[in-house]
Amino acid sequence: MAVIIDGKKLAEKIYAEVALETAKLPRRPCLAAVLVGDDPASHIYVRNKEGDCKKCGIESRRYDLPADTPQERLLALIDELNHDDSVDGILVQLPLPKQIDENAVIQAISPDKDVDAFHPLNVGKMVTGEPVFWPCTPAGIMEMFREYGISLDGKNCVVVGRSNIVGKPMGLLLLRANATVTYCHSHTASLAALTRQADILVVAAGRPGLITGDMIKPGAVVIDVAMNRNPDTGKLTGDVVFDEAEKIASFITPVPGGVGPMTRAMLMKNILHSV
Ligand code: GUN
């Protein structure tokens, strides 16, 4: 049976470390969290991030804008926050309403306040290996590998999913750690043949039940990033069939309680480093 990677426990350890560091600073770091519209999930995420800030000795300021906010209004707010020296990090919760171009908004955030690490300058620096904020989810997964003594050097890593937030940067961080990286996505032929080669399998496709036990190499490390909410029960599930996978893998992350808490913890680390 696989070791279950406890993301919640590791996240608590990181919160405590961040709190110790913020206590040493002359003033509390400050996050400006911007939420546009009334997507219920986004409201929960932002509320959770505010709670995390509190635990870590970080000030959070929340800016709620109506769903019909014009793009110019949001860009003007970002400009104001970019120039406000009392604000260290800026986070605009995604997704944004249809009338707003997400890329334009991400590019408007000052790269040194971009605690999500979504700005193209920060993405570029990650590609070339310069010190930079790392996107929170892949960074949290790297932290799990470190904590559990999982080595990546020379390993076959397969990343399922190619989003800008998770899949693409995950592959880059694994490459940086000297792994051999394969990206799989919705157009991949023979997904199972590739996942079966993986020493480390990171799945972020958002398709419940996509990865069954027979698609996993015995002894592989399985990281399930997905958070799919069952519309009938409201329960969260990942993309991996957990009961099958835990019998085959050496390490596995649960959903919930695996990657999710680590994403939140790494945001706190990025805010600390934005000071
Ligand atoms: N929406 C879903 N995940 C994220 C995230 O990590 N950051 C932001 N800003 N929005 C999100």
C-alpha cells in the first residue's frame, strides 16, 4: 500500500515557518486580493486565502468588484496597487468575467508583486532558471517531494494536463530537478502507454476517474492535482481512482488533503518573499 502524502500537515508546518519569518519583519507583509463577480468557488478560495494570511501574520486587503466591472476599471485598480508601497503582493482571483481579458490583467500586475507567478516575465524567468516566484501548485508539489525524500534526478516524470497554472510550470520545475519530462493532454495518443512509464505521475486534467490502477507503474509516485466537485454529492474527487492507485503506487496524494493545502501554503511563502 502506498504512503499517503499528508499535504494538510505539511502545509501547517509551512504556515508556522512563514509566521516565524513575518514576525521578524519591521512591518507585516500585505496581500491585495482582488475578486471580480460572484463565482461561489472563487469567493471560498479568496476567503480561505484571507484566513491563511491571518495565520501567517500577513495583512490581507480584499477588493470586491461587481461582475460587470469594465476591464479599464480593474486595470486602474491594479495600477493603483502596483504603486502602493504598502502592498507587497497582488492576487487577482481567476477566472474573470467574460468582458475581461485575463492575459491583459495578468500582464498589468507588477512582476515583483505577482505572488501567483503568472506574469510572462516570471514565467520566462522560470524557464531560464532565474530566481523567481514559483506558481503555487507546482511549487507545493516540489515541496512534497522534498519532504518525503522523493528523488527526481533522472526519473521519468509524466505530467497529464498542460494548463498555464499547473501542467506547464510543473514540467519546467521537474526538468529543473533533472527529471525526464513527458507532457500528456487531451490530444495525446495512447495515454495509458505513457503513464505506465512514469516513475512520477502528476495528474491535473480535471477529469474524474481518468487514471485507473492499470495505468500506473508499480511503485510510482502519484500526485493528483485535480479537485472535481461531484454535482450530486458535493464531494471533492481527483482524477485518479484512489482505491486502485493506492494499491500500486509507492506514494500518493489524497483529494482533498493533498495538493490543495500545499497550493495555499506556497502562496503564503510567495507573499513573504514579495516583501
Ligand atoms: N483560480 C484558480 N486557481 C487560482 C490561483 O492559483 N490563483 C488565482 N489568482 N486564481 C486562481
